[in-house]
Amino acid sequence: MVFFVPSILELLKNNNPGCHITFVTSWGFKDKYGRWGKRNQGGFCISLMMTNPHIDELVHFHSTKTSLIGSICIEEGVAFPTWSAKYYEEQKKSGGFDAVYELDIGITQDANPMQQIYEHIGMPNETYTDYKLYLTDHDKEVARSVMQQFPHPRIVMLESIEGRTTRGWDPVKVQQLETAIRKTYGASPIWFGGRHIHEYEGRLLTLRENIATLIFCDVGIGVLSGPLHFAAAVGLPTLTLFCDQPLHRAAPAFFLNTYITDDQKKHRTIIGPTGGTMGFLKEGSTQINLTPKEWATQGYKDWNIPGRQSTKSCLSVITVDEVMTALEDMVHT
């Protein structure tokens, strides 16, 4: 909704002036039964798309329910029609659309996701990848008010949406990095993510308001994840901790630096020493580059509770000193 979709919608509009785009999306992630429709994660898909100027009709996808009058999906006081899976399939065959593109495609390790999606919609020669996130003036005003309490430099630790610590990096180093930032810059880092939402006038910020706080910060640090893309989309320079994947998997420095003329605003990537096999950070990559003995002592449960980090290859061996050196090149003091 930040990296792929906005660029595609913009190009479709530019290449087909006057076209009408109906965009169908969920109201968050699937529920525990694997069904679409329940509002969760701040209703993030609808919330991020409802302000996109290239969408003419925004539709909420539900696995089983249909409501064309918008009685199911109401976000920020706005009602959106709901299409069930069955109704969606009927619409595809109705003849009411010149083209139907389904962007929920599998992406392999070596695939360039933007190239793959452009090929999917019949635009194989396109390379446009400028992230876009459309925030309202109100979102920005609330965010500005909230961020006034934080001194500069505002260095943000970009957390996975519901994660407890930076994904896959050594938790001890996270604490050491916080200490080093306070000592060097005289200001504590600001945590961003689903468990670190600021308040405004006695209420939690909405998803877009929380993302808008990043506009008023100086640098964002994180492992490749949704919040890192949020930061890049609003123009916050990012420092990505990266390993185990090709850069074209989605590192902002790979896609966005050609659009930035100010060297101080460019995105940076610190790449860990990837082993002989690449894998996805979420699942599996903690084991493929470890010996059986190392893995036996790891205590790994899942990517959010990775266990002992000191023996893990790739990401965890990136040092605090390396991060601080990159920060020195990015932070205006």
C-alpha cells in the first residue's frame, strides 16, 4: 500500500487520462481463521488508500459479506462498500471493467517486485518506484503538535508493526544503540510502531497521524519492514539494516536515491555478511546459515522471538559502531 500500489495507480491514471479506477482491498490482515474482513492493524489498508487521489471508488473486501451501501466498513466517518469474494468474482465477469489486475502475487527471492508487478499489469518497461503516501493536512497538523515535545535530532527506531524489538537484530545491541544515541546527541531515540503510538488530546493517534510524525524527524533506523517504508514514503531519510536478500527486494536506498538531490537526505543501507544461502528474514533465515550446533543453542521460537543472537549470522553481526558512523553522516546537529 506504500511501496507498490501508489506508483502503479499513478501511472495507470497518467497513461489513461480520464480512466475510472475501482480499488478493492481489505480492512487489515486476515483474522485467526484466515478470513478477510475484520478491522485490525488500525484498518491500515483502507486508511492508507482512502486519501489516494488516483482511486475513484474504494471497496472493502470481505470473505463472505457484501454491503453495497457501506454498512460494514466505516473508517473515519466515511462508509465504503463491501464486496464478498463471490460478489468480486461476479464483478470481474460483469463486463463493467476494461481490465482487472490482481496485485496479490507471489514474489520469489530473486524477483524484483516492482518489475514483476509492472509486467503483471502490462507495463513491462516501467521502472517508476517513487514511494507515495497521501496524508491529510489534519494528519500533519496533529503530528506536528505531538512532535513538538521531542528535541532535535529526532532519531526514530522504526519498529515492526506489532514487534517487541527491531526485527532479527541483537536485542542487546538495540539497547546499546539507544545509549549511544543519547550520549552522542543528547536526545533519546523515538520509538515508532504499533506498540509505540503517541497520544493527542487524550487519544491514540490514527495510523496516518502516527506515520505523519515521521515527517518531523531527522533519521529513521530499522530492519526492512512496513515502518521503514512508511518513513521513506514521507521523506524521512532511512538507515536500513539489511541481509539475506538482494537489494531489489525493497531497500529504500536502492529505489529512491535517484530521486533525491540532497546528499544529506539520501537513504543508507548497512548490509550484514550474508551466508551462502539467502532467505527471508521472517522465517527460516536464522537457521540456514548456522551450523546444527549453533542452531541447537539458539532458542529460536519465531522471527519476533529469535532467541540468542550472538551466534546468528548476517543481520545480528552489524555493530552499533557501524550504525553510529552512518548516523554521523546523516544527522544535522
